[in-house]
Amino acid sequence: MQNNDFILHRLADAVNRQERLVWRGRHLNTVFLLECGDAAYLITVAAGRIHDVRRGPFVMPRWQFALRAAAADWAQFWSPKPPPGFHDLMALVKFRRLRAEGDLYPLMSNLLYFKDVLACPRAEGATL
């Protein structure tokens, strides 16, 4: 299954069934934009659970922060054993492959939560 399909159809289930991950984000309520190349997703998090995932295009989306990277960079990040520089969200930022925009407070204050959420396609074996 492609990662884009995984994000749209299975990300919520993959996150919500991980009790410890949901507990880690229990105080988090936000909407963030995830851009994978040309594909855009609005992901709603309520009390640590992925409540909704909607695919764009959007006219004027409301989000607190956005994570934007090329599809090829996300594919490397989501590979089962990503190469150096693609193994972590902060590595992607450091090497300027990922842009984080907007109000970064929810992202940075819940960084481990978001690292685990965005690593779910890797753990589930989704391929691009």
C-alpha cells in the first residue's frame, strides 16, 4: 500500500490502537497540515487520538503548524531502515528537507508524540 493511502486510510487506526502513544499525547488538541509533495492532509488530534484525516486540496485550511517535504523525502523517511539524515524529523529539518511552519509550540512540546505518529507508516510496513 502506498504511504499516501496509509496516511489517509490507516494512520488514525495505527496511532489510536497504541495505548502508550495516545497516553503520551493526552493533553494535545491540534490540527496540523502534512504535505507530502503535492498531496496535503489535515490531521486532527484530540486528546492524543487521531480524530480525522482529510486529504486536500484545501481552499483556506485552518491549521496550527505545517510539516512540508517532498514526496521522495517522505518515502526515504518511511522506509523500513531509513538512511542517515532521513531517520528522524529533526534530521530532516537540519538538512532542509522538511519545513516546519506556523505555531510550532504544539509540535515542539509534544515532539516525541509526533515523531512516533509520523513513524507509524515505517512501523506498519507501508511502501511507496
